[in-house]
Amino acid sequence: MTTTPGAPGEPAAPPPDAEVATGEGLAARRALRNARIRGVAFVGFAVLAFYYASRSFDISAAFSFWIDEQGGESAVLQTPVGVLWVVAGLASGLVGVLQLLRGATFRWRPWLLLLIAPWIAAILAELLAGKPANLTGMISGSLELATPIALAALAGILSERSGMLNIALEGKMLIGALSASIASSVTWIVTANVLAATVVGVMVAMLTGGLTGLLLAWLGIRHRVDQIIAGTVINIGAVGITNFIFLRILSRSTELNTPRTVEAMLIPFLSDIPVLGPLLFSARPYVYVGYILVAVLAYMLFRTRWGLRLRASGEKPAAAGTVGINVIRIRYQALFLAGLISGLAGSYLALATAGKFEMEMTAGKGFIGLAAMIFGAWHPVGAFFAALVFGFADTTQTLLSILGVQVPPQLLSSVPYVVTIIVVAGVVGRVRGPAAAGQPYEQG
Amino acid sequence: MTKLREVLRKALVPTLAVVTALLFGAIVIILTDFEHLSQIGTDPLGAIGGAIGGVINGYGAMLEGAFGDPARIATALQSGTERDIATAIRPITETLVATTPLIFTGLAVAISFRAGMFNIGADGQLMLGALGATITAILLAGQAHPIVILIVALVVGTLSGGVWGFIPGFLKARTGAHEVITTIMLNYIAALVVFFALRSPTIRAAGSTSPVSKNLTPITDVPNIINLPAIRLDYGFVVALLMAVAVSFLLFRTTKGFELRAAGFNMTAARYAGMSAGGSMMLAMALSGALAGMAGSFMVLGTVGQLSLDLSGGIGFNAIALALLASLRPSGVVLAALLFGALTTGGKTMGIQSGIPFDLLFFIMALVIMFVAAPGLIRSIWRVKVAKPAPEVASITPVAPSESA
């Protein structure tokens, strides 16, 4: 969605960095210049890190990990904060040197991921100023917070890869949240069975999300409504109708808004692994569904015929149509699936996080999901890790405000949004989206 | 005669869109009217009648809230007491008060759409404009003549909004960042910035627990048009109308305006003709933000009088509906803003009097946009012949700049 060159009549798509860098000419020189700037920036960060290191050797950071189960014994890792800064500085310096030496062919993005960990550790330790922090709680919290964003990103990937811009994720999640809450509450009232209530809630949410997805597809394909307008319409309509139903019905009949909350579920064998167990495998079932969906979607997109057809519809629908692919039907399918997943994400918000439906409870998560999608280069696994970063930012904010660290809460709340802008602006590197995203397809 | 027919034909789709949307709204009201619907078993006719009565009640309250009762106005004018006149005409004036920011933001969105940029950030730009105006007014309080403070604050507010609009324009022009995401993110960030600013004791109202700013009316106030008690209509409305004229002039009678529109029609062709597409994007977004900022400034310096977190009230999305309904024409924007102003003011009364939540209007507005953008729907529902959507509206597909930009 960031750059969509390659459409008929547009100048040809820019070749990927590596090709450009080794060639001659203006593009190569520009790539080299950008590489040098990046290298200097990395070294600059290293210097900054060493400066902070020199000031903080006396403060000691304490990070604790739970070993066997959440809330049980914990192992504590204590190091002076200065050490963390030194590590961050060394890592940045290393990357900077490599960048400067290798020039434009250097693949710096994977290294950047490597850098993130020490830097975050150092910054966190600095802000905490000696107060203890439980990292297991933070990371598993990040996983939980990241899940709806990741699910939204997956939905976005499915849509965009098929060639449809789907910015209605927010609206679908909201509708899903409302339906999940009501359906679950009603089922609970009728059957008094927690599992049934949850399952029905999730199913209904997914169904409503899917139907909304079909609506978006119908508007964009059949009626040639600009996909951004259609998406915005659905978002506004969703806010209006969910707020309306909440105020009109749910505020009076509150028993319709008390779904059973989904509790954490321990995976029998895996959750006993020391340290990793409580970290990764003792979360709510949604997180596991998230893992599975990421894997399944990656497989479906890249290793099945259906996935190939879908990606073709997104890159060059005209060619795909010539080969006999039913582009329109694939796009409907993609948006329906995307709607299912968005509804699932919405149900997570209602059933797991808040325990009921609140007005406008998505708070931009659908859009952050889109950012995660772009950050992750339209790949399910990449989007998952991107969502993890956002989830971590969210958790950090909560942790710091709980600990009473003197940072204004608004500053931290704004981090996900600022990061989204930075990502979308391609500061972390420009990635190419599906070439035909957003253009209506003329069959025949 | 043909001229009239032309005008009517152009107005057909928007009018039907609004009517159909209101119908859908009525259906939603009926379907959620559980009190009446629960009687369907025992007394079907009465139940349905009661439900429909609920709708009529609600929409009637909306009409009265928007325009007032004509009979009442007549008697008040005859009896002549200020009090009576004020109470009678208050609905209309309140509608105009609500219309003013809608004109500003509708123009803002229309300008940006014309240049091919989706400005969803009118909310944030309005808030930042309001913040700029508020801070200026508070800092200058008592140090200059109120009119001077007013003008300076208005300028600062407008510029603040302009800057906030410029940022996504710049990002789109230089990095290809999609403005839908950046403007929406900046909305959230703007809310946080305002929240943060309202924590400062200089700005916050003394002794208040909720985040509101000091009352600005003692410092400076936009002069009122009608000087009656409790009537809020001020010259902001007039400025809004002037802005519509200005925007129309800019878009259709200046070179810059032509460049903006060309960039919106076909970015590649515009660039080929030597126009700076990136420059057009940035200018359009900056102007857009400035207009929204002006809206916020007038609200905070005039009709509302203080800055609070819910100042914008989601107006950015209404503005999108407006602009589309008006086919991006400034004259249409004024008319559509009037309509939406009436709906909003009436909707509040509807909420108070008949208990139908105001948020239904968001749903109705979304339907309006949908029907305007997809006239085929209107055609199938009403079996009328409708023309294809206007080219400006249909061709709003964001085109990213290529590398050589």
C-alpha cells in the first residue's frame, strides 16, 4: 500500500535495492549515499549508547523471569544498566561499521531486528531506574496485546494481496466485538455453559465480520466504489451502529453485555518448559490461534495453488484473468476470510481483554494492524513480529505508568501511533506492496 | 426550464441518498424498539404503530431541534420580548452554529480530495488549531486589545492546523506514506497532545478535575451576529461562507488551483505537464489542515469558548460525507453542511427528547456516503435512472509518486 508503481501508464517499478546498488548511474549513487547516511546514523546511535553507559554504571537493573509458572518462582537477572548500554552501543557500532564497509548491498534490515532487543532493554532499564520488572509478564502481555493487531494485520494481508485495499478492519473488529459480547451473553443466559457461550460468541463475531467483508467487496467490486471510501464508510457506520446499539439496548439490558471471559489456557507439556513455558505457552487460547493462523496463512499464501492465484490477482489481475483465474471470485473470498479473521480479532477484544463491549473499544487497532502489515512486508510472519513490537510498546506504557515512572502517560500512549507513522513513511525501509492493490478490476 | 431540470437531476442522487439513509435509520430505530416490539404477540397493530410512532417522534424532535417551531417564531416576533424571540429562534441559530465548523471542514476535505489526497485527519487538525488558538489567547490575555488577541489567535490556530495537515502531505510526497494511515494516526496523536497540554496549570481551568481549558470568553470573543441572550451565532459563520467563496475562487480561477485539480485527476499527466505533483500534495494538505484549524479556532474563540477533549466530536468523518455529498464543490459543501448541521442539532434534541441515541446519525451519514458513492444502489432501490458518479469523485484513487519525484 505504500508504493504501488507498476500500474499501466506509470513509470516502471524501481528494482530492489541490491540490484540498484551494484549498477551504475543515478540510482546506484543515491543508494550508496543512503547507505552511507544509514551507516553514520548507526554509529551515531552507538556513540549515544556509550554516552548513556558512562552515566549509568551505578544503577542496577533487575529483570526477573518466571521459571515454572506464572506467579511462581522467578529467576532474577541483575546487571548494571551501564552494561546494557554498552551492549547496545557495541551492537550499533558493529552494524554501523558493517554498513559503511559493505555499502549499499548490505542487508541491514535483519540486523536492525537484532539491534532492537539490546536497545529496548537498555532504554527500559534506564527508565525503570532500578525498579524491578518482570520480563515474562511483559513479554506474555505483549503477546496478548499483539494478538488482535496481528490478526488484523493477517486480515489486511489477505485483502491486499488479492488486490483490495481493506481499511475497514477497524469497523469489522468493532462489529465483531459487539456481536461476540451479545452472542456470548445470550448463550450463557440460555445454556449456562461457558464453553458454549465462548464458542458461539466467537462464531457469531466471525460471521458478522465475514458478512461485513463481503459488503466491502461488493461495494468495491460490483459498484466500483473507491475502496478507501468504502472502507471509511464501513468504519463510520460501524462506530455509529455499535454505539447506537450499546446506548439503546446494552446500557439498559446489561445482562446482554456480560460475556464469559476467556481465561488463560496452559498447554499441557510445553508450558512446563522452564522460562519459555510461562512465556509463550500459558496464554489465552487466542494467542495460540494467532500462532496457528500465522503458520496456516503463510502456508496457504505461498505454498498452495489458491494462494498463488490470490497473489496473482493482486499483482497483475489482467494477466491472471487471461490465464483463467477468476479474479473477482478470489477477491470476494479473500475479503470474506479477512472479515472472518477481523471478527475473530474483535471477539478477542470483547471476550478476553475487556470482558464486555465498550464503545469504540478498538481504538485504532485496526489501523495499527495495517501498519504492522506494511512493517512486515505483507508477509504473515513479518506482520506477526511487527505486531509484537506494537504490543510491546503498549505493555511498556502500562508497566511504566504502574510503576509510577515519571513519563507523561500521553507520551507513551502515542508511541504505537508514532511508530505506525514512522513505519508507513518507510523510515525503516521502503517495501513494495501488491502492485494492483486498490485498482478495480475490469473483467474481460 | 432545462437549467432547472439540470439542477434537479444533479440534486436527485444526493437527495435520494439522504432520504434512503433516513429510511434505513428509521428501520433500525423500529427494529431496536424492544419496548414496542415485545408487544407484537399480544397487540401486533398497536406494537407496530407504537414503533412507527417512536420513529415519527424521534424524527419530529430532530426537525424541531433543527429549525424550531414556525408558529412559535411567529408569535415571538409579534410579542417582541427578547427572551421569547431568543428561545424561538435558538434552534435555527444553533443549526447555523453547528453548520459553521462543518463548512470549514467540508471545504478542507474537498480541497484535499480534489488534489487526490484523502484527508481523514480533519479532527486532529481542528484540535491542534483549537489548541494553538487557546494557548495564544491565554498567553496574550490582558496584554493587548481583545480584537488584536482575537486576530492573532485565529492566525496561530489556522497555521497550527495547517502544519498538522502539512505533515502527512509531506510524508506522502517524499516517502509515499499513505495519507489515510498517517492522517488517522495524527488524529490520535493530536488528541494526546491536547490531553497533555491540558495538564498544564496555565491552560487548564482552575480547580477543574476534567481536562478542559480556561474559559476564553473573558479574554476575547468572536462578535455575535444577533445580540440576544443565549444565542451563539457569531461571525465565524460569515467567515465560513467567505472561505467557501475563496476556495471556489482558488480552485477554479487560479493557476495553483488548476494544478491542484490536475494532480487529483491524473498525477502522471500533471507531472508530465511540468507541475510539481509533490508540491500540489503538500499545498493541498496544508490548506486543508489550515481550514480545519480555522474551524477549531473559531469554535474555541467563539461559540464554545473553551478547549476540551471532545471539541471535534468526530467531525472529520462528517466532513468526508459532506464533501462527497457535495461532489467536492464548495457551493455544494455549504448546502450539505447546512443539512448536516440541521441533522446534528436535531439529532441532539432527538436524543434528549425521545431517547434515541445520537450515534444513529453516524450510521445514517455513513449510509449517505455509501449511497452517494454507489449510485447503483439508489438505482436498484428506487428504480430511477441515475448518472454515473461525477468524475472527481470516482477517480479518487490515490496514486503514489514514483521514484523520480
